[in-house]
Amino acid sequence: MITNDDDDDDDDDDDDDDDVNPWSSSSLSKYILIKIYRFIILPVVLHGCETWSFTLREERRLRVLENKVLRRIFGPKRDEVTGE
């Protein structure tokens, strides 16, 4: 028999509030975020790259990843004249 108990743990869906995103955290300096990227994330991404058959597609994807991370740290670049 299937029952729908409302008394089940409601904590399962509320875990999103406790997640901390270091890229959008103002408590970490840009210097620390760059160090995290260079010494933790980049080595994980490039692990085993000596054996890859590196194509232009992979090179572009790595550049896109790096640009996304840097945009998260520094924010989007704005044109000083137009403000866009």
C-alpha cells in the first residue's frame, strides 16, 4: 500500500539554500579565486592531457571554460564609452 505522508523529511529539498558558490561569494578575494582556479580546477581539467589527441574543438572548449571562470571572478567586461 502506498501512502503519502507529509511528515517525511522536508530537508531533502531545502539543501539548495546551504550550497555556497565560491565564484559568486563576495567573501573570497579575486586573488584567492584565481589561485583556486589555477591550482585546483585547471589541473583537474587538464589531467591526462598528454595523451589527448588535441583538436581545435577541444582547444576552443578549454578557452571557453577559462573565459567562463574568469568572467565569474571578474564579471563581464564593459565598454567604458557605451557602458555595454
